[in-house]
Amino acid sequence: MYLIDASFGKTVRIAAFEGGRRLEAKLRQIGLMPGDTVTVVRAAPLGGPLLLDVQGRLVAIGRGVASRVVVEEIECVSH
Amino acid sequence: MRFALIGQPNCGKSTLFNQVAGYKAQTGNFAGTTVSYTESRVRVLGEVVEIVDLPGTYTLEGTNPAEREVLNYLASREVDAVINVLDATHLFHGLALTIELLELGRPLVIAVNMMDEAVRMGVRIDGPKLEELLGAPVLPLVASRGRGVRDVFVTALNVARSQHIPPRPNYARDVEEAIQSIAAGIDGQFAPLRGEAMAAMLLEGDAHFTQRVSSELPELLPVAREAQEHILNVRGQDAARVLAAERHALAASLAEKVVERHEHRLTLRDRLDDVLLHPIFGYVALIAILYLFFQGVYGFGSLVERPILAFFDNLEKWLVPLIGGQNLVGALAAGLLQGISGGVAIVLPYLVPFLVGLGLLEDVGYLPRMAFLMDSLMHRLGLHGKAIVPFILGYGCNVPAIMSTRILDDPRERLLAATLSTLVPCAARLSVVFGLVAFYLGPNIALAIYLFNLFVIAVTGRILSRMIPEDTPGLIMEIPVYRTPTLRNVLAKAWFRVHDFVVEAWPVLIAGSAVLALLTYLNLTPYFNLMLRPISWLLGLPSQVGVPLIFGILRKELSLIMLRQALGGASFAAALTPVQMITFSVFVVFYIPCLATLSALRRELGGKAMLGIAGLTVLIASLAALIARGVASLVL
């Protein structure tokens, strides 16, 4: 499953990044790493970006980026 | 003695810097406000210390020019102590950078900022424990209120004097062995960098340092390659990834040991985004905020402009005949006076409230939310939401706007964003639009010019992004929490920007007015006007606009003030028709950026790009003004 498919309010764990070193480095720099849990909290309309809650911090990522982040569902709903 | 301030974007470094240095660094509640470094001298315990505010960075891995700059600075110049500013509310994310700094082997002080905010969010941080775990002093800080500032600098002075070097971070054994195998070949050649720091960067395959080593210590490269391969074999991942994961894990375990989170009630601030980022109300709010903003600027400006203008008119009527009316001295005096009054009456009344308002929006943290809302629109310009930052800054002044394009990751995007942000009407051009169009024809027409400007930028963006195609990787941007701006910071920032106008532009403006008065007195202006006649004819403007337009390249506000002069000091309403006012304003909004902007373009993109952009803007200005002329003649 990709991050773009995750439903609002659901916490998922990042499994891997697809789509090249540069994208990966950029995500890493903002503090997103495989193994981290994130929650999609909102989305901008008209194909705008997603707003993620990364352990209390808000990070906006475009849908193109979100469709290259592989995530897995986790059992507990909140961390 | 020299201290470097370093931290993640938006952690409050610049706020700390300004606390000690007076207002010198640009601050704002979004990433990338400080794009080049600012230095200032301060006195700590009687010793003069240079303090350097480095651009915010998430890691020392340089993937964009702003980050490159940080590492180059730390690696190339003698810094006596590094002050690492962390955001207490997101300690974990800041610690990854701290771990990289521990690696460098420079005296280090850790300042945990926004302690008040952390308390509000129910976050408690065990400072002494963090200090023990890191082996470097850790101090609490509330930079916005100046609390803890003195202690941070005194401690920095102490670690700098004693050259207290913190211990290296503890990586997993295989990683550590790989680093040591490279570091064994280094013997202080890269001081003040610790050998292991260079080794770690070589292991990661950092392009810049690999190049440096290939010229200074080429025998090290095969060793580094071997270590990289070893890590790849053992871990099944390249060393850069492994090291990043190691640091991430170290930061996580540190944070786990020192951060205690309590539940906190959702406050109004937490709920603000429900409205401001709402798919519908968010845009309603965006438009309302911008509308109020412009109304506020106009309301204040026009209130002040009339009486000041009247005062200077009377002064001129009284003073000029006193000096001798129509002779050279009289003409010069009138010119000087008009330059002075132009600054006081036409520029400042709009510039000051605009900058105060922009400062408020910045410090509250609304700008990145605008980027979030506008991202899909920006995509249509071939850019992404982050590029909204240069655009917004551009409304203040194009120079910081062009400098802020460094936060963008690829050169194509930087070129595109820089080109488009020169089309954004800066505060100086605002004074032309407001002083002429809003003053005589009402604020709604001024607003229409601003909307038309956005439209032209959009069309230009689309055309240019087709001409230089490449897919953009997409938006990745942190959205900061809302913060209550401090009046002191907002006013200081506005003053910092106004100051620029007063010391740099105003003298040029006054001198320019005098030169123009001289040209008029000597009857030379017709020649200049003749040169620009093709353009003024095309746009249906009186030929006298030629000289003001030339002066407008020096400083944009000159074009209006000079126009007043060129029209013989008569009221604009008497000398220009409404259509001409609109056409003139639209042309001024788009044509050749001012000298300061041109030099910023040359610095960031090179001379060729600068000339290209200047040429392009003349073309765009002529087309846009023609369209405006056509539409205005039909409507008015």
C-alpha cells in the first residue's frame, strides 16, 4: 500500500521509499525514515498535498511524493 | 573568537541571533528565511565575539545550496564554538543534526529553544540527562522573550576557551569500524574537522568532500570505496542510508530517554487549522486575509498620504519663490524637496504597514499554510508549494525573494522561481500602484492590477515551464505550529526592511529628483523621452514618461516620483487619464527589475540569466500594459 491510499486519521508505518535517491534524501532530511509512523491528517483539494502528522510534527508532502512512499498498516490506532 | 549558530529551519536561531545582535537577520515562521549567513559582533563577558547565523538545515548532507553553505562554513573557517539550537517541541527531529555536529568535533553548546511552547504542549525535557548523554552542555532557552540567552553565550565562551570537544556518537560496530578504517589515513589534514567526521562523509559518498579529498589526499579514496563496499555487503544497503538510519536511531533513543510527553488539551491554536486549512473555508480565509491585508495597507497609507502631500506642496509653494523661483537653484531645491516628499508621503505610508502586516503573517506561521493551500496551483506553474516563499517575500522586496530561491532543490526550479518572482510587485511598486491608481481611481482597481499581475505570472510560468521541462519531485515541507508573534520582533523586522529603503533607496531617490530637475532646467529631457518614445507611443502614454521609466530601473518608486516631476509637478489627475494611469502602473509593475534585484539575479543565476530575465520582463511589460490599456479603455 502507498501513503496516498492511506485513509485520514489512520496511523501507518513507513516501509520503504520508491523513486530515487534524491527523493529519499529529501524525505530523510525532513525526518521521515522507514520504520516511522505517520498519520494523514488532511489534504488540500484539487490534487493538492497531504498533511502528515509525524510524531506531533506537521509535514506537507505532495501527492506525487506520497504515491512513492510504501506504507503498512499497524495494529494499534494511535501511538 | 567566533561562534556559529546552527539548527533546523524554524528552530529560532535567527530570533536568538537578533536578540544579541540587534535586528540583522531575517526571521519568519517558515523554513528558509535565512539563506545566506549573517555575521555580527557582540560582547560576551568583555570579549568581542563574532556570531554567525547559518541558514537552517535538517542535516549536514548538502542536497541544496543552502545546506551546502552550512557545511562548507563549518569545514573551512575556524569556528571557535558551535551553538546548536533545538526546538524543544520537536526535540527528536532536531537531534539528528546534533549527532552530526557531535561527529564534527568542534566545541558544542546545545540550546533547547521554545521551552515555553513545549510546556504548553505538555512536553517535558530532562536537560541535565541530555547533557550527560551527549557530553556537551545543554541549556534551556526562550529566544523570543530573551530568556536564557546570556547563559547560552557565556557557556559557548567557556567551551570555546577550554576547547571542550564532545565525544563522538556511538554507531553500530560495523559502521564504526568502517569509519575508523578511513580515519586511520587522516592525520589532521582537514582540521578543524575531526578525522572521523571527514571519514564519515567519505563513507556516505558526499560529492563535495570526495572531490576535495581527491585533490588533497587521493590515496584515501580507494580506502573509502572499500569501506563503502564492505557496508553494502554486510548491510545490504548503501552507506549513506545506513549512516542516516544510525543517526535516526540514535536520535530516537536519546529522545526517548529525555522527553516526557503529557496529554494536553486541544487548544484554539490546534483547532485553527480546521478552518484555515479547510478545503473550502481555507481558501475563503486566504482570500479574506489577503483582502484585509491590502485594505489595511491602503487605508493607513491613504490616510497619511494626503496630509503629508499637502504639507509638502505648501512648503514648496512657499520655499521655491523665496529662493528665486525659476533659476537653477530654485529648480534644484524643488527637485530635492520632491524627492524628500516622495519618500515620506508616497512610499513610507504604504511600505510601513505592508511590512508590519507581512511580518505578522510570517511570524504567526501562516505563510507555509499558504504554500500548502497553493501547492496544486503552483504545480500548474511548473513549481511546487515551497516556491510560494520567494513569491510572498517578493511582495516585500524582490532581492530577498531571489535569494530565498536557494531553498529550492533543483537549478531549473530556482531559475523559474527567480524569474517569476521578479514579476511580483514589490513594496516599491506597490507604492506606484497605490500612490497612483488606488489614490486616484480607488482601491478596487489597484486590487484588479494585483489580480491581473497574478494572472500574468501564471501564464508566464506555464509558458516557461513548457520551455524548460522536467518533472518536479513534489512538495516536502514542514508546517510549523502557530505562534503568537511578539510585537517587538514584528516591529524590529519591519524597521529592518524600512531601514533598507531609508538608507539605500531614499538618497538615490532624492539625488535622482535633483538630476531630473537639472535635466528639465537644461531642457535635456526630450532626448531621453525620444529614446523611449516607441514604448510610450505604443502604450498611449505621454512622452514625458520616458525619463521616469529610466529612473525606475534605479529604484522602482522613482518612476512615480519622477513622473510627478516630469509632468511639471501637476496633479496626476490633471495630467493623465485613468486609462493612462492604469497602463503606466501595469508597465511599471512588470518591466526591468531594479538595480538591486538585477545584481541579486546575477549573483544567484549568472549574468546571462540576468540579461535574459531583464529582456523578458520588457516584453512581458509591454504586452501586459497593452492588454491593460485595451481592457481599461473598454471598461472605464
